[in-house]
Amino acid sequence: MFCCIMVLKYFLNYDIFIGVVKIAYQKLRKGDTFTNMSERKQWYRLDNAAMIYPVMSSRSWMAMFRLCATLTEEVDKKTLEEALSVTIKRFPTMAVRVRRGIFWYYLESLDGAPPVTKDVANPCLPIARGKNRKFLFRVRYYRKRIALEFFHALTDGSGGMCFLKTLVAEYLERRYDVKIPRGVDILDCSEKPKPEELEDSFIGASGNVGLERGEKSAYRIKGTPEHAQFMNIVTGVCDSALVSKKAHELGVSVTHYLTAILIQSVADIQSKEYLRRNRMKPIKICIPVNLRKLFGSSTLRNFSSYVNPGIERKYGEYSLKQTAETVYHFMGLETSPQKMRAKFSANVRAEHNIVMRCIPLFIKVAVLRLAYRATGDIQYSSTISNLGVVKLPEVMEQYVDRMDFQLGPLFQNKVMCAALSYKGMLYINFTRKIREADVEKNFFRRLIEEGVPVTIESNMNERSLME
Amino acid sequence: MSYCVECGVKLADSEKVCPLCNTEVINPNRKGEGDQRPYPKRVEHQMTGINRVSAAQLGSVFLICPVGASLLIDFLTARWSVSWSLYVAGAGMLLFIMLLLPMMFKQSRPYLSLVLDTISVGAYLMIIAWVGGDMTWCWLFGLPIVTLTGFAAAAILAFCRAKKMKLSSKVGGCSIVLSFYILLLELSIDRAIAGKLFFWTYSPSDFYFNWSQYVVAPLLFISILCFYVSRKAGLIDEIKRRLFV
């Protein structure tokens, strides 16, 4: 230090040197440099489910999902920006970026809000490092639609939906001068964030006994790879009451029913496989399970697990009713709080293991990448995520025509499905990273055969823009 | 609102073809473009890979720094002459030609890269020999082997890139090239030790082979086998049938 000062004194004009030292001293005394810095840079540990996402993220892939709300009138960008700047303060775990520690990744808070940009026909692309004002979610608009794209390390579908509802509520209040009642689903932005909304609920809910995570690999849907930066989206819109009626005729819920149809649709493709080995593989569908109701949590971060119901076609063919019953009984057994707790407790215990904690991040990353490649997506053939019935307060509902939920590409699986019901309509969004639309084709044809009319729309025309 | 005649699904007015089966929508009652598209005519393009040319240019700049610094330090300390810094400069040149220059080509140019690689390795050996003050080993040993290796690599590359050639023929061709390479390598090494630089200075008794024949024999056997197999379509079919995975 002394040497440095001497060198500086020698090379610099003495008066300038003294001036710089004085300013630095004053800044330190006022504390406006370091004190504010420590206040601003709030940091959070990643929740247990989010651990894997930064590890697997790359320039070409990030676990993303998208939620949209279509309003009755065109979206005003300025009002949306204002609404966003207010909303984001209520959701501090959304205003973060991922940083590397020595042993773990962590989330570091950011000031401001992400830019509000025009929507694109190829959503859910990875957020490049340093882009989007470093935020890990995007806010987009197109005509009457407000779309949010989240990196899964921030939150899950339920947390994202809460953010979207609150953002839309703030927007509508500003745009139409209406008063929207706030509660659990639509948060009051004038309140401070509650600690239970920011907690990692996996830790509080975990038990002492973990469950074996290994599962047999499932049949994988193959096809011609799509352009690396394009994701095909096919949306089917149908009457949710009719689908619900059909599901109840089979004695199952809508999620079970849709899963059964998806399994049957994948089975149609599997039947055409040349190799017997592929024809005999089990078809399993990953269904995310919201753990908030099971464990009484109100966290806005990830708190969901999954189950992989399916059929083993090597034992014979399954009818739709048999498939639906298999899914229903499997989920009945697997989604009990005890089973769910045991499932994520294994991950929590691994995270808290002292040896695991002491391993440097770069080794953890290498091991986790290998482990995820070997055991991640290969356990299931596709994913279906149903957010259920989305309800809005009456005053808000009159301004919102439609809601959508879309899953971004998975690491290895090529076809994903997400659904939600709103205002009596069921919106089923298929997203895929292959050219062939066989799964959707089989799925919607089967729905029509069941007597459910479906209206289809897609981003297929915009595919040519990638050439 | 139209229906797909193939799938039976109702299609949104924005759809010109069925997104599920690509069947064209023909509806005489439909006017114009129909409803607004659900997605904008805008796509996001992201840079997924590194721009090779820019990376090569950046790499060249980084390479110039140690080379320039070495030359300068050597030049100043050795009182206006250069010696050891030429090793660094030569290594820098080698790195540039072998690694960075191919990245600057818009198209892959393997033969040109190979020729440049061979020349640059030869040049680096000459620099080392010149700075060391003894060019003999370079003329007798270094340059012939580098040239020989360059030709062998070019021949193997030609076989590998041949489009109409069967895989078995390619393997056979590469084996023959490797056989000749090994024979000439032994010859070059032996003659270099004997101090004979040019082939015309060799006597007939110099053309004997010792260790190379143990390498060449299996290689020739492989090449004969490969060429034989490549001419027998039935045999290839039988092998494929028995060994398919």
C-alpha cells in the first residue's frame, strides 16, 4: 500500500493526488459508496428445484416458460412499463440475476425493471448474458396480449401466474381507472414482500427419509430437428366444460384425461417404430405437481415436484379408459403429501450434505450435467403441465379475454404440452422442437373423435422468417 | 371459420394451411388474409456461437502481444540484435497459421491449410536450427520428415474426402498411404543418421528396411482386405446384415 502511494505520488501531480485522497476519504465517511452497495445487493440462495437450471443453462438452452394474458383492447406500452415498475418491487425474487459463487450459484437482486419489448414469433429463447438488463424474465406485448417469459430458476407456473395477474391488475388499474381487489393470487403492490413469499419451501417441508429417484427410461419422440432458435407452437382451444364432462365420464380429472390422450397419441407414434426395442419402451408423461396446497405454502419461488405416469405397452395395448384409469390411480398413489415429501427430501438432503456443500461449484456443475443428461428428461416421453382453472376478479375479467401457458423447450424432450382453463375455454398449447407435428395431430384428432370440437392456431406461418 | 378436411379440426381464420397436417385450406367464402395472426411477423435472432472471424482477429491481437514484447525485450537487451525471441516469434507464427488462419476462411479449405501448416512447421524448424547455429539436422532430418508427413496427410485427406469411394476403399487407401509413409520415414531417418541428404547419393545397399516392415505388413494386409471387401457387394451386405446394431 505504502509503495503504491509512493509511486502515485511520484507520477502524479501532488495536488491532484491529495485531492483524490480527500474525495475518497469523504465518500467513505459519508458511507454513500459501500453502505448503499451492501443494501442494494440483496442476495438469495437458489431454491432446491432451481439448483439444476443454471447448471444446465447454455447459450442454446435455458429452461423457460411463458404466460400470456390477452386483453380486450390493444396494450399500451407506457402504461405496461409503469405497471411493471410497481409490480416488480412486490416480487423481489423476480428482480434478480444468477451469479456464480465458489460453492453454489446464487441470485443477486437488480435495480429497475426489464425492458418491455414487442413480442416475437419464436418465444422462450434463452436470455443471453447481460441482455434484457440482466433480468431473467422477459415482458413482451403484441396487440392485445401481454406475455411474460420466465427462466425456471426464478419461479414455477403458479408463481409466474401470480406475477402475471398482479402485473395485469396494475396495468388495468392505471389504464381504466378501476379498483381491483387484491388477495393471495393478485398481490397488493403497496404492501412489503412477506418473508413466506420469498422462502425456499422445500427446506421447511422436507423430511428425514428420501425416495429413490431412479426411473426406467421412457420412449423418446424423435423427429427432424427444428431451427435452433425456433419453437413450433400449436394451440388448441376447446370448451373446458365439455372436456371436463368427457373426463368425468371416465371417472378422472381433466389433467388425467388430457394425459391419457397424450399417452395414446405418443403410442400411435411408437407403434410405427421399426425397432422392437423402441416399440416396447414405456410411454411416460411428466406432470408437474404444485406443492403449495399440499404443504400450505405461499412462496413465489419454485415449489413443485413431478410425477411420471404412463403405460407399459409390452404388456399389451391400453384403451383410452384404461390409460386414464392407470394415470388416475398412479397419481393418486404418487401425489400424496408423504410421497411427494419423500421425493423432494432426497434432493434437499443432497443439497444439505456437508460433503456436497464443500465441493467447488465447477466440480458440482460437471457432475450435475452428467447426471442430468443420464437421468433428467429421459425418464419421460413428454410433459403436460396443467395450471387448472384460472380465475380473476369480476372487475378484471371483463378486460381480459384469454390466458395462455406455454412451456419452453426441454433439454432432451422435443414435444411439450401446457394447458389452462379460462372463462370456460381450455387452451392447450403444444410446443415442439421438431418439424413433425404428429403428437399434436394425434392428440387433437383423438379429442375430436371424443366429440370435443377444437380450434387450432399456430406460429407456423412465421417459421419462414427464420430462413 | 374453416375446417381441415384431413384432421377435422376447426382452424382459426389466421391459418392458411392446417398446422397439424399441412393440408391447404380452400374456402371460397373466405375473404382476404382472415383474422389477425396470433403471432407477429417478427422473430428474434440470437448469437449462439462465437463469430469465428472476430475470434481469430482477437486471438491474433493477443498473439501479437507476447511475440512483440519478446522481440522488443530481446532487441533491447541484446543490443540491437535478436536471438531467443525468434523461438517465441516462430511459435506465434505457427499458432497463427495452424489455429487462427483457418478460422478466418469463410469456407473450409483443408488442402490450403495443410500446405500452410507444412510450410510453417518447416520454417519454424529452420528458425530453431538457424538460431542454434547448426542447420545440418534441419536439412538432413527435420525438413524431409516434415515434407513427407505433409504429403502423407494430404493423401489421407484426399481419401477421406473422396465422395464416391466406399468406406472400405477409403480405409484401404489410407492404409497404403500409411505403409509408404512408414517405409519412407525409416529410410529418411537412416539416411539422415548416415549423413546422406539426397536420394541420388544413396547406394542400392542403402534401401533396406528394418522396423518398418513390422508396421507395414499388417497395414498392407488391412488394405488388401479392405479393397477385396469393397469389390464384393454381397459380402458387404452380409456383414451389414449380421452386424447391424
